[in-house]
Amino acid sequence: MNGVNRSTLRRQLRAARRSLSPLQQRQASQQLWRQLAQHPLYRRSRHIAFYLANDGEIDPGVLMAHARRLGKHCYLPVVTGWPADRMHFQRLVPGQRWVRNRFGIREPLIDPGLQARPWRLDLILMPLVGFDEQGNRLGMGGGFYDRTFAFRRRRQHWIGPHLLGLAHHCQKVAQLPAASWDIPLDGIVSDQQIILLR
């Protein structure tokens, strides 16, 4: 896919993941759980951010249910009304109330008392549109994750959350055009492989 710009690539890869059948989506979710459930990075993490699958994204729901059974604290991203470009991570609680954000995506009803600073989490599982073997991630284009984790560019020696991108194998490309604002991932997990980079 050399020579293809990011917006064209984004359209192609979104179409690829949306073309998967409901059965293929369910199988991919199970495979994702099998890939990660026994991995040391997941097993030692107590505070994990997930996401609710949308637009054909690989669904981490099976893994999140597993994490909750193990007593791990599970978080989901919430998009604030102001400033409009900010994302926070809110812990799921029993009796959780839900709303739809401005993108039509389901999220917990905002409660600042349940939100955690991103650097306090152990593991962030984030959706992506495309990826390559070098760990480059192509997102939806809103920049929410890149802005939220921009602090990683400034850190020197302290350990922050591990960032893992999740995807269907069909979203893999030979090489992604990187942008200066992209935040590097620590790894990528698809339904077929785990690529750990750092």
C-alpha cells in the first residue's frame, strides 16, 4: 500500500473490517481473548481500559467480561463535552448507566468521581483502523488517543500504561505512513498474532 495516503487507506481498511460477517466478528473476538488472556502483560494488569466495538472494530467484549470475573478494574473511554477534544477513562461499576456520545457510540454516563488519570492505568487496549509490523497505528482520524497519551513523549524513565492496539488481521498493511503526532504503541494484538515492540 505504498503511496496511498492516510485518508484513502483509512477508507479501505474500514471497509475491510466492516465486510466481516457477524460469525467472523464473534470468532475474532474469541481469538483475541485466547491471544491475550494468558499473556503476562494482561494477567499482571489490575486497571485496564477497554472500548466498545463500533464500525467493525474487533470486539474486546469477551476479554473484558473475563477481566471483570477476575476482579480487575475495567475502564471505558468517555468523550467530554468541553473541551470537545478530550477523552477520559471511566471505571465500570455495577448498575452502570449508559448514554450515546456525539459520535453515536455508547459510553458510561459521565461521572468524574469514577475517572482515572490515563497514566494511573496499567494497560490500555485501543482500537485502530490499520497497523504494520513496526507498530504504527492508523486511527479514525480524531486524534483522541494521540492527545490523551501525548505525555508519553515527555517521559524518560518512569513506567506508564502499556498501549496495545487491537485489530482484525485484515487491517494489517506492509507499511503505514506515520504522522508526527502519532503516539507509538507498545504492541499490537490481532486475532492471529501478538506483536510486542517495547
